[in-house]
Amino acid sequence: MLNTIAPPDDRLVAFFRKNLLDWSLENPRPMPWKGETDPYKIWLSEIILQQTRVEQGLPYYQKFVAKYPRVQQLADAPEDEVMKLWEGLGYYTRARNLHAAAKFIADELGGIFPNTYEGIRRLKGVGAYTASAIASFAYGLPHAVLDGNVYRVLARFFGIETSTDTPAAQKLFAALAQNLLNPDFPAAHNQAMMDFGATCCTPKQARCPDCPLWSECQAYRMDKVSELPLKSKGLVKKNRLFHYLVFNHQGHVYVRKRSGKDIWRGLWEFPQTDGPVQGADFGASVVRESIPFRQLLTHQAVTAVFFEIDLPDDIPDEIFQNPLFEGCERISRKELKKNIAFPRVIDCYLQNIVLTLN
């Protein structure tokens, strides 16, 4: 069990800083946000890249900057518009927090992005890593970032054989990262750390022969590069099955916005049921059933099956007394993909509708 991480001596700190920055200069990794000093754009990039690969997040960053070049424009945007622009990126809490933080900056801070670590940390959805990244990149403040890439580099370089995903370990790794931070070049150092972990000290098949730190790397010396960093047991995913009812009526369908504290809050969906689907219950004789569509979330594995039901032209009023229609809005099928955001599993269904008679 890890209790302490001894601060590295001055020689090792100097070695680490110099070789890391030299490597960074020789191995540039161009990104649209690199070298950016506008805190708003840095914030956008960091929120979008949370739990997201750069290749996936890049087009979203470009869309958001083009649509909302200033924080005030993001704050003024309707929530549904923001969620629609975010559609497909996942982890939608990020989009809601992004919008809420933009409103806070616009309404409470006069549209001025905070310029201290503590001020940035107050923004909704901003944790220690994101605040450190913005503080160093936008304002040159000496705050070390600590993300998955940095954990991996530190665990291997210092040969730390303990799980990185415990609160105690996170605190100690943060102190170690801060000790190594080059106070004269915090932005360059932080960027180099992340790039180095992403392209050289990678999770699998690390490029040790190309590593500028190999001579002092404890994992390399112990032949444990592939074993570090250690993590606790993986999460057990909860399996969920959703039955969605797609009521067709004269080119329209019925959808509603998800609320509460469950997944996908703020996104739209079709009426949902856990029981058997009978078209006769809605005055229809034919029900078409889709193949299963699946989406993996951090803690859940969702399977969705869609049942298309053609409602009669003259819908009896009593049908709308069914709780399934509570909170529903009638919307043209043509408008489904234009103005409202769906969870990915529904989006996949709409793009790849495969139906059989039930």
C-alpha cells in the first residue's frame, strides 16, 4: 500500500524536465488548440476531450468554436441547440455543465473568464485537471495537470506499484506531478507530459527505444512497463433493456425529453415500456420490431429494441390517456434529426432502421 512518494532530488527533476521538453520540441503534435491562449477556447477543448479521443473530439471542437466563438454566444444558446451540437459525443452531462458554466460566466462574471485556478475551479464541470490545464495554458500559472497519460508516465518512471485510482494515491501523484513541473514553462511542460503519454509512453506497446527518459525509468529497469500503472478491478456494468414505441401518425412521431437523474437527462426519446407490446392497445394491427441496438456506457450496457406502430388516421382520444404519452410532443419525422438530440442508441436506430413484422 502506497503511503508516500519521496520528492525526487534536484538532479532527477532537472533530468526529467530537460529531456521531456527536448523531446516535445523534436516531436510536435499539432492540434487546433495548441498555443491557444484564449481561456474560453482552451476550456472548450478540455471539456470536449474529457473521456474522449482526440480524433473524435476534434470535429466537435471545431463545430463549437464556429457556432459559438465567444462565451456569451454559448450562454445565449438554447439548451436543445447545445445538446444537438453535442449529439454523438456521449457523456452529455459535460454539455449541460458547459452550458451552465457559460451562463455563470456571462451572468455572474460579466462575460469575463476567470483568471485564477480557484476561479476556474468554481465553474460547473471543471475539476482539478481541467482547471490546471486552463490556468497553465491561458495564463502561464504553475499548476501541473494530472490525467491518465500523466499517471502512466509517473507510475512507470518512478516504478510505483500501487493502484492509481484511489483518493490517497491521486493526492500523492498530484504532489509528485507538481514537484516535477517546470515553473518557468508550465504550459509547455504540461502539454509535453500529455503528448508524451499519448504518443510515446502509451498504454500498450510503449516506445521505450525512442524514450528520452528510459535511462532513469524504474519500470524499464524492472521490466514492468507493460504492468504499470496498476488499477483496481474494472467496473461491473449494469445491463438494461429498453423497449421504445415509435408511434407513426401521418408522417409524425411522438417523442419526449428525458428528465430526472437517470442517464441521458436532457436528451429526447420515444415512449418507453418494460412490458409486452401489443398494437391492438393503440388501435393498430401491425407492429414492426427492430433488431437490438446496443450502447455501452461507463457503468451500464444498454440494449434497445424499437417497435413501430402505425396509428389510425382518427386517433381515439382515450389513447392519449395512456401514461406512455405523458410529456410527449408530436414532431415530423423530417424534423427528428434536425433540431433535437437523441442518445446514440436511438440515433443508430434512426440511421439504420431494420424492422421485421412482430
